[in-house]
Amino acid sequence: MRAIVQKRYGETDVLHLEETSRPKIAADEVLVRVRAAGLDRGTWHTMTGRPYLMRIMGFGFRGPKNRVPGLDVAGTVVEVGVSVTRFAVGDQVFGISRGSFAAYAAAREDKLALKPPSLTFEQAAVVPVSGITALQALRDAGRLQPGQRVLIIGASGGVGSYAVQIAAALGAHVTGVASTAKLDLVRSLGAKHVIDYTREDFADGAAHYDLILDIAGNSTIARLRRVLTPRGTLVIVGGENGGPVTGGIGRQLRAIALSPFLRHRLTMQTTKERASDLEPLTNLVETGRIVPTLERAYPLEEVPQAIRHLQAGTVRGKIAIVP
């Protein structure tokens, strides 16, 4: 099969389109004929091996353990493991796999769900990682309640575009922070208010929020706390700044260490990859309360260009990869 293969850490020049063997599946896995894959910021981290803490955590010390990148997947089941009971050959599925930047990918049964009929494969492929992260950040880490005021920093990106829609669907009053060119997108997703971070300061004290989702931001914890209500919650989702060893994880760990000594609740989002959270996302899609924001799809051979586009920070929503 054709696949993007990476044998060492580095920039996009370490990614090569090659012919390689189809993955072998375990008893609890299925083999998916990939119709589309999704691109998320985690792909850049696994490509570069930064922050270095990732290597110690088991991603591979000198090079990536999984040599074919890609997690988000949508496609058709072509083989099932002996223990699989939820899927059969021919089922159209979406979810999280091993190595979706390829013609075929292996995926655990408990990380897949049936593809919503209303979505194309490209749309379905950009839901799982970002959608699950947004849902868990709001519902589990943020403990969102209807009527709360929510500030979403990074509202036009992959996770942010889902977070705005999910928060609105759960009855929150959403304010989204984005750049000038993306404010129209954030409004269309359901934000009642938008803040242009190039011209306005969300931390000027004009408004306070019950819940803040900081998605890959770089504001200090003190600055974010200034606009929380007295018992408000801050959820840090990812982080792209900090040193090469811990990266944005350092800010997350500081927030958790501070939280027991404050009235504010400070926490971080660690995404759990599970099919049980694809089901509520499917329901939100089927009822029209979530619409995947797909900017464009790149062919498999243009994965390096797609990653450079993502890193440039100009993507509106999500990018798909088509084998």
C-alpha cells in the first residue's frame, strides 16, 4: 500500500511517500480502507519529537514508534479481528487509528463508531481527535453547565471550532477569541461574542467567565485568572510554547499545582481516545448542532505541505488528507 513513512524525528522533510506492507490487525482491531484522514497539531509534535518529554512518555526515543503518522480516520472496514463484535466487513466507520496517512490503517474496535450518514468521509475524518478533545474539555474537565459564560481562546482552530459548537449546543453563552480574518467563522459556529486578539485584550476585565478553555495559547495563568468569576474554572488544552523539554505541558502542570490553594479551579485536558465519546458527537452532528469545519483536503503526497499550512496558523477549522 501507499503510505507516508517517517523513520526519524525532524521537520516535514522526514516524511516520505512509500510503498509498504498493510498493517496486521490484533484480535480486537479492524483493518480500515482509508477514505480520508484528519490532520491535527499532535501530528507535528510526533513528527518533530518535541517537546522531548514525549519521547520519554513512550512515543519513541530516537524516532517515532509508529512510522506511519495519522490518527483521525474515516473509511470502510475490510477485515475484522477474531474478538470484534461491533463491526463487520463493509461498515463505514470513523474514529482513531494507527497510521491513517496510508491506504489502510488498523484501529481498535473501542476507538471507532459508525460514520454519520450525513457526513462525507472527508468531513467525518476531521471529527474524532478534535471533537473528542473539545467534548471532554467542556463536559469532563470544565464541568460546563447551561447558562454559563464560556471564553474559548483559539476558537477558529481544530479543537476550538468544535468547542464553540458544543458549548453553544449545551446551552452556554460563548465568547470566541480569534484573529481578524476568522471572526466571521467563529460567529457562524455559534459564538454570541467574538474578540479579535490582534486589536482587543480579552483580559482587560470588561467581562468575566465561568469557564475558560485556553487551546494552544500562551497567556500566563495569572492573566487568565483575572477574567474568571470568583469560582470559575480554567482548562488548558494543549500548548505550543515553553521550553524544548516540556513545552506547553509545563504551564499545565503549574496550573494543577496551584489549583488546591485557590478559589479558582485550574486544570488541564488529557484526551481519552474512546468510542463512547464519538456517539454523542454523532448525535450532535445528526441533529445539526455540529458541522465539521473543513477548509480543504490534501492528497497523500502533499502531507508535508498540509502540515506547513497548519503550522502557519492560517487554517480555518480542519484539514483532511485523502489517500
